[in-house]
Amino acid sequence: MMFRLNISPAVKQEMAEAFTWYAERNAEVADNFREEVLATFQLIAQHPERFPLWGDVVRRFVMKHYPYSVYYSVGDQVVNILAVGHNRRRAGYWQTR
């Protein structure tokens, strides 16, 4: 069963900022980043309970080729994407979302 994804404007903004950073350096790397994020979202929507808990209710998916993690929570048929955060910056900044 596929869960619906809820992606907040704040998450979309941080994804756009990361994409822009990569695009300024290498367009192909930026495109690959976007593809990996979208593939990650698809995998999470298909198997939201598959990835480890990071705290009591938040789960974390560590991206394979980029230093980013996707933090999310699972509700009734919905996955709330809380952050697509760089693994070495502002730890936990998204916890008030």
C-alpha cells in the first residue's frame, strides 16, 4: 500500500536550496541529487515502517550518495516529511515542525 506524502513548504524550500547549491557547482550532480530525493520519497511512501526510528516517532532515511537524511513521521495513510537535512548542519533544527 502506498502512503500519501505530506511535504511542507519549509521542506520544499530546503530541498530547493540544496539543489541550487549543487547546480551552481555541477548541473549533473544537482539532477542526480533531485532524482535521489524523489526516489527516497517513493521508497518511504511504499515502506514507511522500514526505516529506523530516530527518537520516539520520527524515522530517518540516510541518503546513499549525498550527505543528507530524510526525517519523517508516519500517520494514518500519510507520511509527513519533516526535513531533508544535511547530516553535518543544524542538527535537530526541524524538530519544531
